[in-house]
Amino acid sequence: MLWFNTHMSQSVKTKPPWIRVKIGHNDLFQATRERLRAKGLHTVCEEAFCPNQGHCWSKGRATIMILGDHCSRNCQFCNVDHRELLPPDPNEPRLVAEAIAEAGLQEAVITSVTRDDLPDGGAAHWAKTIHSVKAMNPDVLVEVLTPDFKGNLTHLDLVLNTWPDLFSHNLETVPRLYPVARPQADYQQSLAVLKHAAAAGHITKTSLMLGLGETLAEIRQTMQAAFDAGCRIFYAGQYLQPSTAHLPVAAYVTPDDFAAIERTAYEIGFAFASCAPLVRSSYHEEGQAEFVRKQALKQTHSHNGAII
């Protein structure tokens, strides 16, 4: 049975050395930043203060956030603003596709704020964006990281029917902590989203933030539930408090303990796992891209003229 090291809980006032990261730049990083800003687009890389921004952008991977930069929910771990909500920009699908093409990205992750204020949760806008991206960038690996659409499977199908290369929806934390960390979300509802996507034939992925006060048993139970729902890719990373207004860090999980969690993921049966302090759900991981592309070649499904 997997146990955390006795020194897992470091001082929560001081970040341990394995959390600190140096942001690197290269020509692709600069091109990505310039193109996204020129199109007036938002990235979760910047909005959420992701520590891997330099790494991912330098590797030709960026996470573009559609439907604005204000969220209808107020999750206690997230730095995205939840104030004024604006109507979707009808030009955004085209702008996203153009930015990906002009920046020369090899992998694009599309995510969004949650838009409970919209009748379909923004699902039709999601579908238009994915269609535009795939039409203009046929060789780019497209991963989507969606909200739960309040559990409405009809709305979810609008996204799934565009056949992105990889479908992601994050459980984020263990069910016991949902009332504190995700008070406007529902654990079983998120599991149902993952199960529906997997049942439709999609490669499905989820991610957890650790260090919010979860126990080892809860982590393993949540991983097992995700696998049973059809997830075949699992990520886990360290929660970092964006500001004093957000949930505090309860513990810093050591790299060794993350490695043990990753081993457990493979023992459960996940086809690919990445677990480390700085891993985020949209982290650039060569192994994941290789796995997804191989699966696409094996399946060779055709949906509306698009090969996945």
C-alpha cells in the first residue's frame, strides 16, 4: 500500500525548493505570446499564473481560454476573475484558429471559464472554435479541457461531436473537499461527464490538485473512480495558493510522493500518467502526445470528414 513520506508536509509558509521554477524563453515562446496578444486572446497559462508557461510555450504548446476571462463560478483555488460576464465574441473561433496557425503551435489546449449564465453553457461556441481550429490546423494536436456544462449531456455532445484529439475534464480534488474548494460543482456530475465522453469513444483525461488536505486513501479512491469512469490519462500536481483570498496550502507533497502516486496510477490501469509538483492538467508532456497520436492512428475514426 502506498504511503506518503513522513516529511510530506513541509512548512506551508515557505515554498520548498522543488516548487521554484525559472521561466525560459525562445523564439517559439515569443511568437506564441505575440500572436495570442495580437488576437486579443486569453490563456490560462497567464490567468492562472501557471509555473510552466515558459516550458510549454517554448515547446509549442499553449492553453487558450475561450468565452472571456471572467467565470460564472468562484472556485476557492482558482485565480480567474468571476465578476462581469460578457457575451461570447463571435469572432473568437476564427481568431483562435489563426493564432494557433501563426504561432506555429504543435499542440493546442482549448479551455474556458465556466459560463452557467449562457443557455448552453457556451457549448455551441466551443464547437465552433474546435471546428475552426481543426480546419485551419489539421496537423495540430487539439486537446479540450471543458467545464461540466451543469451535467447537460446534450450540451456536452456538441463538444464531443467535433472529435478533439483528447477530451479532458478535471475532477480537481477529492469529493470530501468539493464543498470547500468547488462549492458550485458536483463530484458525481463531473464523473458523469468523464464517463459519457469515454463511452462515446474519446480518449479521456482528468487531473487532481494535491495539498488541499486530502488523504492518501481519498486520492487513491478518486483515481480509481476516474479510471472506472473511463479515464485513461491521469495527472496530479501541487496546489499553489494564488493569493491570500484563496484556499491555503495544507501541505507540500514531495517529489518522491508524487512519483509514488504516479506508480499507483499505472497499477490502477491508466495508460499514461504524469504526477509531479509542477504538473498541471495542460502541461506539455511528450509521452502524452505520443500516446494520443498512436491511439488516433489505431482508431482511425472518421467524423464529419475529420480524422482523429
